[in-house]
Amino acid sequence: MRKFFSLGLVRGLLWQILGTAIGIGILTGIRQLLGLAPWKPEPAMVFGALLGAMFFLYGVGVLNDWIRVAAGKEIQEHIDETGLGWRRYFGASLDHKVIGIQYLTLSLVLMVVGGTFALIFRSELATTGMQFLTLMEYNTLMSLHGIVMIVGILVGIAAFMNYLVPMLIGARDMSFPRLNAFAFWLAVPAGIILLSSLVLGGFDTGWTGYPPLSVRAPIGMQMFFLGISLAGFSTILGSLNIIVTIIRQRAPGMIPFRMPIFVWASIATSIISLTATQLIGLSFQMVMFERLFGMGFFDPGKGGNPILFQHLFWFYSHPAVYVFVLPGLGLISEMLPVFARKPLFGYKWVAISSIAIALIGFLVWGHHMFASGMAEYLRVPFMYSTLLVAVPTGVKFFSWLGTLWRGKITYETPMLFLLAGIVVFLLGGLTGPPNATISTDLHLTDTYFIVGHFHDTMFGGYVFPFFAAIYYWFPKMTGRRLNEKLGKLHFWLMTPAFIVLSLAMMRVGMLGMRRRIGDYDPELNFVIDHKIMTVAAFIIALGVLVFLINVFWSIRKGEVATGNLWNSRSPEWQVPSPMPMHNYEKPFEVVGEPYDYGLPGSVYVKFKESE
Amino acid sequence: MEHQHKSSALLLGLLVFGALAVLTAVEFVFALKINLWQFLVLIPLIKAGLVLYYYMHISRLFEADLDANHESYAYKLLTNRIGLWLFLLSDAFIFGGLLLSRINLLGLMRPDLNQVLGLAVTSILLISSFFANRAEILMEFGERKQFILNISITIGLGILFLVGVVGVEWRLAPFGPADSIQGAIFYVMTGFHAFHVLTGVIFLTIVLRNGSRGLYSAEKHWAVEASVVYWHFVDVVWFFFYPALYLIGTLAK
């Protein structure tokens, strides 16, 4: 029992409850002193939640070293945590590999929760009329599905960036390990606050939280804004750490054009998260202030402008989709040559294309606002800048096809997910330009076509590469590999079902199905499509369930795999799995190109024999 | 030789401060005489450039590593500097977003604020930046007592600025946050900035306490440098916020 309460996570949660209670108490007390009506739920809950998050961070122990530094005491530079065993996964560990796995676990938890929300309201949509949900419940679940999945994806890419980047570049850890732990543990109370909106009245705005609707929504709206602001701060600090680590901790000889593609993708992603995230935080905080203090930023009655919110919001939220997909596309480029046994086609162009997508991504946000009343002269420039994104993305597809062409391809589970990722992302990519082109977009705006399009990009750009990466690096994390048969079952359940689901979404969208609504007209004649979609959604869920069973089974009883399982050239596979505490015992030097598979005599990394 | 080097560094700090003061005065007078917004955008940019180069030492980011050992103090120092500057870059986007919101919502109108008070708090923050610069230079030469004196003045001026904005200006302003869009913008911009000033004051106070206990030396004083660079950054933000709130445009009714 005592051991249980010494776990960082448990202490953090207890402190969070305490902090929330104290916050509510303080605010009520202040209102009493000021002579106002003491109990007003909204400010009390907001202040309580904020204080609760801070207390959580203290309770979990990520602030301890910083408090010691501020108090002028010494702290240990490199801490060896190997004695702690599994317990270090539940506390404030400084090891980037532990933090990576913590992120991964949190991501899976969030995505299972978000997916469950989807299953609930997908069942509701199986036929017309409201079956078992009220409209408000439907709206809340639909909104939370969107935002919880987004946070899950952000956490998931942080998982792979944290776990892989220091290993791929030959660093012993991140540049700022304490900041790394802080960033991870901030995401936990953020997720809790976000989900707490479910019991605080929910919110009915969709994940975008547009005012003026979000100004009038229940208190759950505030929890959404606060949770996302905190999660955003967590990704800002995480991406700062990634950029500095990549700039400063590379192994000797790893010049920029010898970095793995995933490292290029990570830096491109991090540039967006580091900067643009502040603006979604700002826009959400401005709505919070509008609700709390009556500041009329987005209230035309007070001289405000609701369109301003959309500009601030989409300035982050469009590049955010590149944050979601760039690491996934990087993972595809990273793993594809291993299974094709051929050099990555056009390495330099692929490396540059990630940066290009990130930079163009800053200039395209207005295409979300073609139908919103944005100044008309902005439409055409945004249309062209958006279409321009297709060029560097096309470079990536060209490279993948060139890599696969005449390769000696083997079809292990990770490779299957990579190929599915490419196909699904192609579907998502081809359905993008109709939404970027003003004339077609005015017809497609806010229909299920958009829903189908972005589910394709998210699955192709994130979910499939993410599963591929788990199957691929699981042996590195645990020393055991995931079961191949269950992996293939997972794949064959999920992939066809998903493709059917997304194509049906686009079909009903073009036939007139609006997005974000709980009910639809039976006269539109697509009830059968909705039934098929619902069945497909449950088959996807079944696939994910098979995956989770596989993980729990393989972690204990899976086939032992400590060597270079995939016959990769990457440095992390040249040492036995799982990785030791501070990564490489012998430092390595980069002496060749990273992806020269199948070229006789080529060497990528050379380990120093003695130090 | 060292003495000469030190006095020339202090003199440079004074010269930069003089230039900033003159530019601020010109900005103020120009705004009252001929209100050209282009001019009121240009001057803060020049001021920011001066501070970025001479006070915040942005060129230090591009120095080559003298020690390639990743565990050495010199190597970690540059790593820390890059980390801090990336944080400032990120933070700059929040303030940029606030400025854009102000332009979008108010355009060429400005809220009705007390000009004397505005100029006073601006001067206070500018002077505090000068003393912060002195504190850092004196630490570089290991003059602990002088360092403590200068950083204490910086903290005092920072607190004075906070009192001026939050304590006085927020009371004098003829509108509350909920009254008009001018009020909303004014309180959110000064509020975000004041929050940063407050964190800067706390940061400087921690550095003052640890410095007076002799934890920093001429060779190793990253915390001093970080707190001072952060302080200058907060000042640079105010370079843009001051004309945006007090000077640009005509008075809103």
C-alpha cells in the first residue's frame, strides 16, 4: 500500500484533487471578501482546475529539481534509475526512453477513450431519429471525440519523437531531460481536465470551439479550453526540447544530410508546434476571458469580431495537421527501405520536403474559412498556397514508389501497415484539392466529405504509420516482438473496414449529409450507408482490441528478439534490445549514407572500439 | 586592460540606453504632432534591434563551439542559450497574436489612456533594462557587490512598473474589461505583459538571492544571463505594446 502511494502518478492525482479543492475554496473566499455572491461555479471551476494541474505537477515530482536549483542547492546531473524497475514508468523519470513509452501509453489510452466516444455516437447515427442519446450528449461526444483524438495524436507523435530521436542521432538523452519530464506530466492533468468537461455539462461546438456558440456553451467548454491550453504548452516545451536536441546532440559525422528522415520530420513538426501553438492557446484563452470577465473580443455587440477567432485558431490548427502527419510520413520513409532492401529514393528531396510542407503550412490557414465571411480577396491566395502543399507531398509519394520499385519486398506486419498508410494517405491527399479549390469547397464545406477526407489523412498519415512503428520498435522497447499472426489479423480487420468507412463518409457527404449533426433526413436515402459505416467502425475497434491483446500478451510471453530483427542499418539496431540506461555504451561515428540498403560495402555508423 | 574592457562595456550599455531613450522621446513627440503609424512601427523595430544586438547578445547564438565535448560547461551553455531563445521565439508568437488582434479590432483607433502615466511606465521599464545590462556585465567581471546593487535596482523598477500598470493605470482607465472593445484589448495586452513582468521579477529575485550567496562566478553565471535576457525580452515586447496602446491612431470615443 505504501509502495502504491509512493508512485508519482498516484501522488500527482491526489495532489490534483487537493489543488482543485483549494482553488475552488480560494476563489469562493475571494468573492466573499469582495462582497460578491460567493458561489459562482464557472470561475471557481476554472481556477480550481488550473491550480489542480499545478499541484499535480508538484505531486508527481517533476518540479523538485527546479525548486532545488532555485533554492541554490546542487542537483545530480545523470541519474541512474535502473534499480527502480517498472515503477519508474509511473513516476517522474528523466530517461527519454521511459518518457517516450509513457507518452505512448497515454496516447493509446486517450485514443481508446476517443475511439469509444466515436463508437457511441456512430451507433446513434446508424439510423435516423435519436435512439439513445440526447442532442446535447451527441454534440459533446462528437466534440470530445475530435479533440481527444487530436490530443492523443499529439501525445503519440511526442512518444516517437522522444523515444527515437536521441537514439537515432546517438545522444545519451534529450538536451533538457527535466523539461522533457515536465512536458510529459503536464499532458496528464491536461487530459484529465479535458475529459472532466463530460461531467460539467459538456460542450456542443465541435472541436473548433467557435464563438459565439462557445461563449454560451456550458462550463464543460471552459474545461475544454483550459485542457487544450495546457496540452498546447506541453507540446511547445516538448518540441523546443526536440529542436535543441537535434541541433546540439548529434553524433560526430552526422551532418544534416546524413540525418535519418524521421529526424528531419521531427524538426519540421517541432518548428510548427513551437511557434503556432501559441496562437490556438491565445484564441482559447481569449474566449475564456470573454466568458469570465465579459471582454468582448468576439462579440460584435461590443465591437468584437468572431472571424478574428477563426484566424487565430486556424493559424495553428491547420499547420497542426502537418504536425500530425509529418512524423508519420517520416516513419514511412524511415522503415520502407528496410523492407524494400533498397536505398531510399531521393533522400535529399524527401528531407527538404518535410521542411517545405511545414513552412508552406504556415500560409494556408484561410482555406478553412472560404465559407465563413472572411475578406473575399483572401480566398484566391489561400487557394493557391494550399494547392502548393501538394508539391512537396507529391515528392514524398514519388520517393516511396521509387523505393518500392523493384525492391525485394517482404511483408511483415510493419510493412503491411506502411503500405496501407501510403494507400490511405493517397486517398486523403487526392480528396484534399477539392476542398482547397473555392468553387468546389463552397459545396463541400461542413459536409461528411470533409470528415472522410480528414479521417483518411489522419489514418494514412498517422494511425497506420504509428501502428507500423509500434510493431517495428516494440522489440527495441521490450526485447520481445509482437505476435505476427495477431498483427496480421489486426491489419486485415482494420484496413478494409477503414477504407469502406472513409469512402462511405465521402459518399454521404456528397449526397448532402452535414457533419456534426446527430440526426438526418431518411429521404436522403443513405441510411444503409450509415449502417455500413457503423459496422465498419466496430470492425476497426475489433482490430484495435486484437492489437491491445497482442501487446499485453507479447510483453510477457512474446518471442524474444534482442538482435537486429529487421536487419536495419540504423544505429539503435546495432546494439542489443532493450536499450541500456544511457543508450550507447560505445559512441558511434557516422561515416556513410543512412539508407544505402542493398549496396555492398556501404557503412552508415561505425562504433568506437574503446573509449 | 581588463579594467578598460569593463568600462568600455559599461559605456556601450549607457550609449545604447541613450539611443533608446532618444528614440522613445522622438516616438512620443511625433505621435502627438504628426500621427503616422508607419513611423510608429519603424521606431520600435529599431529599438528592438538595438536591444537584441547589444543587450541580449543574439550573436552569441552563432558562436562556434570551443569545446566539442557534449558534457563540458561551454557546450551546455550554448545549448541552454538556444533553448532560451527558442522559448522567447515561441513566446513572441503570443504577443504577436495580441498585436494582430489589436490591429484587427481597433485599427487606427486607440483607447483613451493617461499619456503621462504611459510614458512614465515605459521609461521605468527602459531604465530597468539598462540596469539589468549593467548587472550582467558586472557579473561577467566577477564584481559581486556591484552586481547585487544593479540587479536589486532592476527588480525595484520592475515592481514599480507593475504597480504603475496594474495598480494605477488599471484604476485610472475610464473603462473596465467588459465595457468596450478598447477595454478588452487594453486589459488583455497589459495583463499578458504584466504576467511576464511578474515572472521576470520572480526569476530576477531568485538570481539575486543565489547571487548574494555566491553561487555565480565570472565564468559560470548562466542563470544571471538567462534572467537578464528574459527581462530584456519583456522590455522589447513593451516597445511594441506601448505605441500600439498609447500612440497609434486617433482617440476612440
